[in-house]
Amino acid sequence: MKKKILMKLSATMVAMAIVVGSMSANSITASAAVEDYYTSDKESVSTPDGNNHKLYSYTENQTYGKLSGKSRKVKFYVYAKYVGNTKVESIKCSWKIGAKMRSSATVTATVGVTGNSYTASASSSSTWQNVTTEEKYWLHTSGTKVSYEDSNFVISPDCDLSGFNDWVTTTATVKLKGYAKKASISSTT
């Protein structure tokens, strides 16, 4: 009886070791593609009209992106959203992209609808630098309660990106009818 229990325990321990071993950082693609991993942040603030009405800032981007040749492409999605029943005079979703890079590496993004691109570059120094693009935004004055961007950025060359150290910062701002003060909140990945 003791021998059977020990054999079962040994088999269970071997199975557990195999499962734990397959969860190592090097086998991250075993259960899903690297592109399927995302990092997100959602922040909120009460708006001037009260009654539990809120403004949300949401930021999401691929954690690792997709390597293609010497470049890494990272998808991102950001939005500003007002939840309440007061008329919206304006809502703005602004975002900027940052990365820790060196040696003249660049981060280039494209504004989804217009196709206009914007770029930031590290200096030629071999020292790691935090580089941030200019801020881009969508501003709506049509009464809509949501403003968003769905696009991507490319870091090149990937060898001059420090690990997977890139991020997106989003700022949501809303102006409500009948209230002088705007509400604003930021989120970052």
C-alpha cells in the first residue's frame, strides 16, 4: 500500500515539475503567441456633474509586440470615455508614446485615420535614454461621449530598445455643458 502511494506521489511530482518547467520565461509562446500578451491601465475621476458620473482614461498595448527583421511593431489602443447623462461639449483623447532606447534608435507611430506619422529618436549616444513622441489627440465637439485611437508604433532597430521598455500615456479630458471646470485623468502602461 505504501509503495503504491509513493508511486502515485512520484508521478504527481514529475507531472508538476513538467508543468512548472513549461511556464518558464523562455517558453512564453507555448500556449499563446507573443503578440497575444497585452498590458493595460484604466483610471477614472469623478466629473463636475457628480452623481457618480465619471471620466475614464484607458491605455492598452502589446507587451512584447511583433519582431519583423530589425524592427518591433507594437499595437496600441487608447480611449477617453465619459459615463453620465450630462451633455458633452467636448471630449479629448490625447496620447504619447515612449521608449527606453539608445544609439539613434527611433519610435515611429501613425495616426490611425489620417495616416500621418510622428517620430522620436534617441541621440547617437550608447547611453540608455527615455524618449517620448510629441502628443497627438482627437478632440470631439459633436456631443459624443467617447474619443479613441487604435494604431501601432514601430521601434527600430530592436537591438537598441532596452528590453521591452516602451509605454503609452493617455490623457482624457471632458468639458460638460453648464460646468466651467473640465475633468481630466491620465493612464499609462
